[in-house]
Amino acid sequence: MSDEIPPPVSGPRRTDPPHAAADERTSLNAFLQYQRETLAMKCAGLTAEQLKEQAVPPSDMSLLGLVRHLAEVERSWFRSVLNGEAAQAHWQGRVPGEHADFDVADADPDEAFETWHAECARSRAIVEALSCVDSLDVTVDFRGDTYSLRYILTHMIEEYARHNGHADLLRERIDGATGE
């Protein structure tokens, strides 16, 4: 066993959110984008097999599963909830009603990343279309609950941050690479 410290995760770069002089909408969008870029960074440079590896037993989480899951989260919150679209899940479970995000044995990493990138782009476009509304307090009703744009953006930052913590552990177990 080597005492050598593995290099930090490299690859895609992140754009720091503004440190000052930004309004709340700009800050929330920048922090969400930073979290998206963090996930891409955690997955950079790995093989398909490594992306599929369930490296922290007994959890069935994998980096590829996280990418697929976050594509679904983007679809759900921005397209279905915020935009009112009847957007169907990208991956169907083997058992009706089961989420297939983390079932990656036969998953195609290229398809997963293309889907995730497309959903992120759609999400940004939906939020941008609401820029004519000057307030983050604009609300939508979804299945009997009311959500503000502020809540959705904040929730998405929380969702990514939590799963990026999982990605840290997975990546470190896969190849020893660490990063912030």
C-alpha cells in the first residue's frame, strides 16, 4: 500500500459563483450551475465500468446512477413542476413504479450524460424564460402543493450538494481521487 496521496479529481472546470455584488436570482442560478459542474468533475476521466461501479456497499449508488438520478430530478422539478409539462421519466424500472435511475448494469454512459446535459439545458431555459418575472416568489401549483421559483432553485442546490457528497465517497473508493 502506497502512502502517496492521489491527485485531485481533474477534468471539467467549475465556475465560481459571484462572491459579491450579485442579486439573489443570479446567486442561486450560479450556485446551482456550480453544483452541476461539480458532478461532471467527479465523473471525469472514468471508464464506463468505473462509472457503473457500486463502490460503497451495501448501497446501490454509482456515479452513473447519480447522473441518471439528477437528470430525472432536473426533469421533474423544472419541466414537470415549474413548467407544467407531462414529461415522462427517461428510464423505467423493471418493476412498475420502481425508479430505474440507479439500475445501471445495462446503462449507456453516453446516453446518460447526453440526457443529463439536455435536462440541465432545458432547466436553464425554463428559468431564463421566467426572467421577465422580477421575483423569485413566482409560484406554481403542483398536485396540491405550491412551490416558488426560490424554493425550487434552493432545493436543487441542496439535492446536488447532497449527491455530490455521495459522489466524493464513490470517486475516492473507485480510484482514490479526491477533490472539493
